[in-house]
Amino acid sequence: MMKNKITLGKLLVTLFIVGFSLICLYPFLMVIGGSLTTDTEAATYGFSIIPRDPTLAAYKVLLSNQRMILNGYKITLLVTIMGTGLSVLINSMMGFVLSRRNLRFKGFINLYVLLTMLFNGGLVPWYIVCTRYLHLKNNIWALIIPSLVSAWYIFLVRNYFNSIPDEMWESAKLDGAGEFKIFRKIYLPLAKPVIATITLFAALGFWNDWWLGLMLIENSDLQPLQMLLRTIIANIQFLQTMGNKSAEAQALLASIPSDGVKMAMVIITTGPIILLYPFLQRYFIKGIMVGAVKG
């Protein structure tokens, strides 16, 4: 009897998980269906997972200039890989330093880092510092350096490192290991969950960023993918709002599903980065919980 109850319970849990997964998947399927839907069908019947008259017009518009899109992918991939690696290294090193109980002025440094989460100098000073003093204008580093350090990542790593017994650090020091060697050989291998967590967050941040491209990049060859697609959407919306349009322009705009283009943009930009999550998922929840509760 007990065995049957356990089997029934597992069945109910499985059905619940499957149902909940389908509910979570439904909006994404709707976006895919919407990207294949014409404006006329959307206005008449609304969006659905399976369109009545599917069309690839939205993707043809976005992929009309393949060289530009491929270059945008290249820039975004380069920025994401370089930025994520440097961000994880810098934030984890800072978190390791702040986790040391014998650090001088530890309270002041923690407060200083915390204040950056609450206050900022404003857009104009930020822009002046980036362009005039750091020379981050029209180069690849302009898309990386401004987003490297995050106070939230630092505290997340620091709290995780605080959960590691000090005896391990003391034992390594007695064996003659330096601070960087202790960090590299002992703390980093033990911190896989929190490292995977900030890796995922940093990668998502760099992949989805268009703001730095808008503010600091004027060279079209250095524009990230998100900025390029945003420009395409803005151009379509501008043409649609023009008062005087030629017959050719009207015919062209009539063939472009404006809502479908937006949804196709979501698919094009979301697809590659979403593949990263399955590799980090097993560490993700543990890294968040331990890093948030400890310390």
C-alpha cells in the first residue's frame, strides 16, 4: 500500500512539473508563432502558437543584410566571452579579499562597495569619465570595461567565501602558499556554484546590452547585435510614422509585419544565450542560496 502511495505521489509531482513547464514554455512558443504571423492575421485573429498563414517576412527583414547581422553576432560573442571572463575574475578576486577577516579597513571598503549599489554620479559624469579619461570611444573595450565590476556580484562571492572554514586558509598559509595561490587552488574550486551563478548573470548582461553601444560606439562595424536590431526596429517605426510616403515605400511597409519583426528579434537574440543555462543550472540555485544566506 505504501509503495502504491509513493508511486501515485511521484506521478502527481511529475504531472505538476510537466504542466508547470508547459505553462512556462507557452509564452516562448507564442513569440515564435507571433514572429511567423502577418499584421493582417494578428489584427483579425490575434497571435497563436500555430499561425493560419505563416510567413518568414519578419526574419527576411532582419536578415536582409547578412553581413551586418553576422558582424553583430561576432562583436556580441567577443564582448560576451571576454567580458564574462574578466568580470568573473575581477569580482571573485574582490570577493575573496573582502572575505578575509584580517583585512585592514574592511568595514570602510565594504561600505564603499555598498554605496556604489545605492548611488551613482549621473549620466553626464559617467560619459565624461568613459570618453575623456578612459578613452572608451569607438573601440571594443567600450563595450566591456564599464560593465566589468558589480557590487552585487562581489557581495555574492564574498558571502560564499565566508562560508568556507578559515582553517583551510590557515593550513595553506602554514604550507607556504600565497594569497593568490590559495584563491586559485582552494577557494575557486570550492566556489563552483557561486562562480557559475555570476558567470550566467554576467553573460546575460553582456549579451543583452545595447546601452553601451548606443552611448559609446559610432562605428557601425563595432555595433553589437542588440544595438543593430534596435536600429532596424527604430527605422521601421520611423518609416511607418512618416506622413509622405511613396507608393513603393507604402508597398514595402505593407509587406513588413511590424509586430512580427519585434518577436523575430526576440528569437534571434535569445536563442543562442539560452543554450548556456542548461550547463550552469545545477550550480545556479545552490550558488544563490548559499551566497545569500551566509554572512
